[in-house]
Amino acid sequence: MIAFSQTENHPFIELKGVTKVYGTGQAAMHALRGIDLRIDEGEFVAVMGPSGSGKSTCLNILACLDTPTTGIYKFKGIEVGKLTRSQRTRLRRFYLGFVFQGYNLLNRTSALDNIELPLIYRRISAIERRKRAINALETVGLRGWESHTPGELSGGQQQRVAIARAIVTEPAILFADEPTGNLDTARSREIMDLLSALNQNQGITIVMVTHEPDMAAYAKRTIHFLDGLVESDEQNGRAI
């Protein structure tokens, strides 16, 4: 296991001079052009910006799904770039949770079995997996829907199952990439209320990419990207 130890001198998440370049020569595309960023434990951060601004690239680096071309990324004081591939995999598995726009559920598998899946990779016993999955399903308001497959659930319910799958491992941070992008306004607000409750009541740090200002307003802080740089970084002034 990776030994993470957070102190006042070690921010929860920190980027220093991070760049990301795809391709070479005249075909090179500079997705990030030198990002400095700090996210503290317990924050709820919305990341916004037009397509191609670098927001999704930044999220992928924070989530250890991609690596910077140059610069430093530290998670709880540990420089992620110095970890082996196996160590980064364990970091994702034990510390990070993920929610995507497309839900990414197994279509022929029950809600409960979908939620249990990440616990299998942790080699948790079947009895403990089932207990944790039921608790997670109850947390997202779907107790009683254990045996339903994704095809038997609405879009909002599928996203709730996806959130339950993300939190069943008790992650230190939850990364959400356009979590309401496929939902109508009412279901979007239900999902945002749920994410806000997870942040406020369970202390889960949340970093969410969104195109929707109404959804970003649920966060405590909004970071705007433009042309691979942080254009603005502001505390949100109102509560929903």
C-alpha cells in the first residue's frame, strides 16, 4: 500500500507547472500550458470551460487516467509521477472514485452486482461486499432496487447506481465528468443534491467537470479553463 500522509505542508491535491502535449512538431496540440492548482480536502470544485479548454485533460491527470508531459502532480504529498504503474493503479483503486456521463454500468448485471464490482478487485469477501453494496444503494436512495438491471432503471436511477458504485470503496475523492449531461433538469438537480450531500455529510472531496452553470453553482468553488490555462478560480457566492 502507498503511504500517504497529509500535513499542513502537503496539500490534498497540488499541480505545479503541469503541461500536456499531444503529438509532436507542427501537429503538437498543447492541451495544458502550465497549470498551478491546489484543491483542499473536503472541497466541492466545479471545473468549467469550452470544448478544448483543457478541463477534461486536467481531470484525467488528477484522476491518474493520464500523465503530464511536464510539471508535478502531488496527491496527499506524494508525487504521482514517481509512482510505478502498479502503484498508480492501487492509488485509483483505493483512494479515487469515478462517475461518468454515460454511467458505464454492466447492462445484464443487477444494480447490486454493479456496485459490488470494485470491491471484487480489492478481494473483499462476498458477505462484506454485499453488506457494503446494500449500504451504498441505500445512501443514494435506491434501497429495494437491488435486483434491477440498468435497462429497468431510468437515467437518473442509473446515475445513482453509478454513484453508489463509486462511493462503495469509501474513496478520498470523487471525480465526476459531466454527471448530469444525459439527464433532464429535474433528474439533474436530484443528482446534484446527492453529490452535495455526500460532500457535506460524508466529507468526500468532489471535483466535477460540467458545461452547465446551474450545476456548477452547487459546488463551493468554480475553476474556469480557457486555452489550456486557468482563466479564473472563484468561490461560489450562493447556495442552492
